[in-house]
Amino acid sequence: MHSYGNGAGEFDAVQQPDMEGFDRTGWHAPAWELTENSPVYTAYKMRTPIRHAVVEQTLRIYHQTKRVDMEVDLLNWEGVMYRDFRLMLPLALGKAEVSYEVPYGALTIGRDEMPGAAGERYYVENKEQHPRGIGNWISAASDQVAVTLSSSVAVADYIDPTDNPVDYTVLQPILLASRHSCHPEGNPFFQPGDHHFKFSFT
């Protein structure tokens, strides 16, 4: 997605992405191939070009454990400014209760935040801020089921940011966002090259 922002200069609210130049792997009809089939898990892999990069993804689906391991490789990233890459996991849980790891604990969105806004130059209510900085995991729960995504990224979202958003929870680890420093003489952070991410879904 397109996501204009300037790092620490996003003072009141985090800039939200938009659909300018939007692309997704599903539009490129990637072919999944079976790469491993063992008594423990079955693995599948796909590779497809998208705008400004190549995505390679591996799924390991375990037979006896409710677990899927995911590896996402963002390859040959051209370092274009103001782009936002997300892994989007729609959940058939309606509007689930979302929690994530914070230092020394867990926070449930809409319940555990400090009331109101943070103050000074921050006017958006704390419970409305998204995406969120997470620790090692983010989780969504309904009355019947809970899922947890362990994560190798620092930031995740849970609200569909597209033009026609769905009304159910979509867990979204943010893989990479190219930004510019908020300092007038600061540098761009475009991070070209290869980037590798790992997740477990339980």
C-alpha cells in the first residue's frame, strides 16, 4: 500500500495507508508447490513478483498440532519511498477481542489503555490508535476460539485499512514501511534489498 509518513514526526496519529499503487500477491495467481510431506508437517511454497519486489512465502502445516509456520521473504525490494508491506490474515471471528504483548504483560485493545489521549501534542484517544507496537505476539479471541500469531516484526494492525474495509478482525504484521526522517535535514529510510520474516499461527 501507499503510506506517506515521516517516522517520529507522526506525532498525534500514525499515518494510515491508502490504495495508491496497491498490489497484492493474489492478483498474480501464484502457484503453490508441495515442498515437503513428512509425518510432522506438510510444507508449501510460492513465489511471485509484485510491484517493486518479489514475494516468496513458505507455509508449514502441522498434522497433530494446531499450528502453521509462515516464512515471508520480501526479495529484491527496490527501496521505493512511502510503501507499506503487510501480511494480512482475515479471521472468521467477527470483531474479535485483540490482545498483544507489551513489556512485562499483555494489553487488550479497548480495555487496558490509559483513558483519553496521551496529552501534549497527542489528541487521538489511546484506544483508537493503530497500528500498535507489539512484543513477540498478537492474539484475537471470540467466545469459542482464540488464535495467536507469534511475530518477528515490531508493529501490527488489526483493522482492515483498504477502501472497502471488512467488519471483522484482520491481523496484519507490518513487514516494512519506507519513511523519511522527521528532521528537515534528515535522510530517507528506504531499506532496499532482501527482508526475511517468520511467524507462527496457533
